[in-house]
Amino acid sequence: MKLEQVLVLGGSGFVGTSLANRLAERGLRVRIPTRRRARAGHLLPLPTVDVIEADVHDDAALERLLEGVDAVVNLVAVLHSPSGKPYGPEFAKAHVALPRRLVAACARQGVRRLVHVSALGAAEDGPSEYLRSKAAGEAAIRAAGRGLEWTIVRPSVIFGPGDRFLNLFAGLLRFIPLLPIGGAGSRLQPVYVEDVAELLAASLSMPEAVGQTWDAAGPRVYTLEQLVEYVGEVSGHRGLVIPLPGPLAMIQAAVMERLPNSPLSRDNLRSLQKDSVVQGDPLPFGAAPTPLEAIAPLYLSPQRRRASFFGAAQQGREF
Ligand SMILES: NC(=O)c1ccc[n+]([C@@H]2O[C@H](COP(=O)([O-])OP(=O)(O)OC[C@H]3O[C@@H](n4cnc5c(N)ncnc54)[C@H](OP(=O)(O)O)[C@@H]3O)[C@@H](O)[C@H]2O)c1
């Protein structure tokens, strides 16, 4: 299959940034739509990447983005939505309607290759609106006709510089030495962002990826409590993790979801009721996943956090 130009929806985000770098390294042209160009400023130095301000929820805009493209990767997702049944409107728009419209737009534009990123644990009867809507998005991709060569990738929680997971706990532990957390016993198998990006980039040109649903996880399973304790150790802000029982954790999440840029919602907590771990190999083809312990100290240790603060200050950037 010809692979020269790739459209990456959600390409300005955490995974998208690593993926854009990998695709650019392979000499591919990459088109990345964003709702606000300023959010994708970090991608502008990449020579083969075009950042385009566009609304991917508009059919005409989506079709224009797909013009002349050989393959598309969909990374658009949201963590929060007003509640609804079986899932709220923002989950419905980003996780279900967009994949459906994308499949239809690919058919109209003759784009035959689609890699869609979902989440480990996505299930029609999942405990959270997030997981149920992610499952409906997967179903929309699988329902595409024979004309579309699709692959679905389902990562566990993803870590790496710029993640919103380990960095969140590192930030909290700096100021709150006694940290009450819900879902402390939930089991997670964190996967390195570069391993996910490599899997997505490689799968675009792999015939054996077509029609596959692949889980993506790291080499080890941890409870959330173990991960938070590890973050405390590495970041030099060891705290005492206080596991909250279910009802108290729900009250905490209900309060937090009212904060601007809420780090946690009740729906996020419900997602944690389902372990985010894989049954078999953590990555397809027996690829060796990168250990968390090899990477997390590189961005969480106090020396690294100080260095990135002074680096940012010297360049006049926001930290
Ligand atoms: N990060 C994880 O731990 C994790 C774990 C499992 C699965 N995943 C999945 O991996 C994929 C990528 O995750 P990520 O962490 O890279 O996400 P991210 O950093 O939040 O990036 C998502 C991108 O999607 C765009 N976007 C967000 N909401 C949108 C909306 N309502 N309409 C249109 N565009 C929107 C944003 O682009 P603009 O702001 O530039 O428009 C954003 O850069 C997602 O499907 C996610 O569910 C992530």
C-alpha cells in the first residue's frame, strides 16, 4: 500500500506528539488538525508536519482533511462529559459519533487505512461512561465495510514525559503529604508512550495489522497505590497514601469534578473498577515493552523537574 501522507486526528496531544515525531522520522507527510493552532505549536518545527485549524466534527471539514491522504489515525478522546445513558454527550460526540463519521468520510474520500485508538477495558457493559462509549466507538470501526482496512489499539494507562497520570500524582504529592485516593487497589499495566507511538506508526504499513484489535501494555502490573508510592519515591516527595473506601472516594471525586480542569471525576473512578491489564503478551508480536522504572525517573526526579523548570524559564516558556 502507498503510504506517503497520514492524517492524525488528535495529533496535537500526548500520544499524537510522539506519533507525529515517529511518522516525520520515517519521512511521511503528516496532517494534524487542531481546534486551536496555538495548542499544536510544539509540532510546527517538524518539517513534514502540517498543522491545520479545523473542526473534525464538521463533515465537510473532515472530508477536506482526508483529501489525498493514504491513512488516518484517530486519537481524539475526552476524559470528562456531563453524564448520560449509556454515556454522556461529550463521550458520544468524541468517542462514538466521530469514529462513525470518520468511517463514512473515509469511504467517500477513498481512504482505505484507519488505525483507531481505544482503551483497554472498553466494553459495552463497562462500569463507566468512558469505557462504554469507547466500546461503541470500536463497534463503529468494526462495522465498516470491506473497503476499510482498520486496526484498533487498546492501551492501558500511558506514561512518559508530559503524561497526565504520573505527573498528576507527582504534583499532588509535592503539596499533600497525606494523599487520600479512591480505586487504590485497581490494577494497571502502564505502557510507555513511545511504545504506543511505535506500534501505531508500524501498524500503518503492516498487512498483518489489518482487522486486528491489539492491546498495548507495559511489562508489569501495579496497583494504583503502588504507582502513587513509586511516584513519591522517584519525585522526592514521599507521601502517605490513604486508600479511600468506595463511597468516600465517590464524594471526593464529586467535589473534584467541579474544579476547573478537573483532574478526577466519578466516571474516572468507575473506570478504575475494571482492572486495566492484559491477559497475554503486553504488546503484539512479542515486542518487549519499556519498563516504567527506566523512564519515570527521567522526568519525575527532582533534578529533572528543576532542570526542565530552568530550561523553560530561560526560553521564556510557561512551565
Ligand atoms: N493517555 C492515556 O493514558 C491513555 C490511556 C488509554 C487510552 N488512551 C487513548 O489514546 C488516545 C490519545 O490519548 P492522549 O492521551 O494523547 O489524549 P490527549 O493528549 O488528550 O489528546 C487528544 C487530542 O484530541 C483532540 N481533542 C480533544 N477533545 C476533542 C474534541 N472534543 N473534539 C476534537 N478534538 C478533540 C485534542 O486536540 P486539540 O486540542 O489540538 O484540538 C487533543 O490534542 C485517546 O484515544 C485516548 O483515549 C490514552
